Amino acid sequence: MISGRPNNGWVIWFSLTLALLLSVAPMPGSAEIARPLWLGLVIAFWSLTLPHRGGLGAAFCFGLAQDVLAGTLFGQSALPLILIAFLVLSLQQRLRMFPLWQQSMVLLVVLGLAQLVQLWLNTLTGNRPPTLLFLVPVPISALLWPWVFVALQGMRQRFAVY
């Protein structure tokens, strides 16, 4: 008998929490510039595969949590994450039909737009980085998308998250 309640929602929250921790974990100074957008990738995955479970609300909550942990202006990380979730939700029907390499190309654009919004917010707050190295995480994240997708899809199937 299948109940109407969602099943194993803790898997979604666990993966988002793990991505949040990876997003704020300390790294060496030279590697910090190339940190993948872990939270954006995981939010994009859940928005793509389960649009009714992982979306704008999760992006907002975890964006605020990232702001608290990173010590940035409250809401500064939430806006780009909401943009990622919104764009993936808007393109969700098409993206599901694409192979992983085409999804990576679309996410390259989506994550690039989110990073440009982040750059704009940093400029407004007076914390603008001096170069466009701010965009380096975007292609790294797009290259990691197939592995993130396969790992989270395996977790989703193993724990029967629907």
C-alpha cells in the first residue's frame, strides 16, 4: 500500500547539508578560487528530478544557511541559488530529455548567470573581486555535473526517494 506521504525526504536534506558543508569547508588559498558550486549543483539536481520536493524553498533556506556559515550579507547567497532553482524548474521538462553532456552545457549557462548575479551583489556590497577569476567555478561545476547526477540518482534510487 502506497501512502500519500513523501518517502525518505531526509535524503534530500542530507545531500543539501553535505553540499552546504562542502561549500564552506576551508581550502588552501590557491584552490579556493576553483571551488565547485556544490550547493548549486545539488539544488539543480533535486529541482530537475523532483520539482515538487526540491526547489525554491530549499534554495532559499540553504542559501541563508550558507550566508550564516560564510559570514556574508544575509541573503547574498540565497538569491543566486533561487535563480538556479527557478531556471532549472523552468527548463525542467526539456532538461530531463537531454543527455548528461547537454545538461552540463545548460548548467554551464545557468550557473554562469548565477555567478554573475553573485558578482553583482558583491559589487553592491563593496566586496568585488578584482578579476573575472570569479567565474572559474562555473566550468568546473559543469564538468562535475555528470558525476554529481549519477551519485545523487543512485542515492535517490537506493533510498526510494519520490
